[in-house]
Amino acid sequence: MERMIRTMSDPATRHRMGRNFETVTDEVFTIIRWAVVVGFARYIARVEQTLAFTLAGYALVALLFGYILSRFLLRPELRLFDEPMPLWKRLVQFMANFLLCFVGFLAVMYGIESLSQAVIRMQFIPAPEDVYR
């Protein structure tokens, strides 16, 4: 306990922990902002059913995938092997990061699609005050 208190009272440690926490929250909120924009575009594409809105929705989905891809592939977060890596280990490292990125993208898209469908369903439900009139 004393070691933890000493560590937490060190200004450099607190600063480093704060920067790490800030980086993580910044990444999460950036993906949430992207998800809101993509979800809104998907909603408009579903409601309006025009080619322009559909293409805009798919373009934003591609940009979201590119952003998530850049987070995991350009800055590898998942380390499987120590340096130096032969070519086959680098290939495995790349494929693992790509798979992680793709699974994360699918999870975000599943959430966006679920929310978009819920908004479309709720659009046709009368508001509670209208039910009693």
C-alpha cells in the first residue's frame, strides 16, 4: 500500500498516467463521433433510399474502416513476437492486427446498424402523449 501511495504521489507518474488515459479516451470518443456520423448517414440512406445518400453512407463506412484500420495497423497495438522478427512472424503479426481491426470494425458497424434500425422503428411509434388523445 505504501508503494502505491508513493507511486501515485509522484508527479511524473501521475502525468504519464493522465496522458495515457487521455490518449485512450480521445481514441474512444473519436470512434464514437465517427459512429454517430456513419449512423446518421445510414439512417438517411434507409429513409430516403436515393443513390446519393446510399453512396455517401458507404463512403463514410469506408472512411470509418480506414480510420480503425489506421489505428491498429499503422500503430500495432497487439504484439505477438519480440523484435527482430523474420518475415513470417511479421506476416502473422500483420494478420493478427488486421483481424483485430476487422472484428472491431464489425462490432462498431453492428452497433451502428442496430441503433439505426431502432431509430427507424421508433419513428413510426406514436409519442406517449399522442396515445391518449
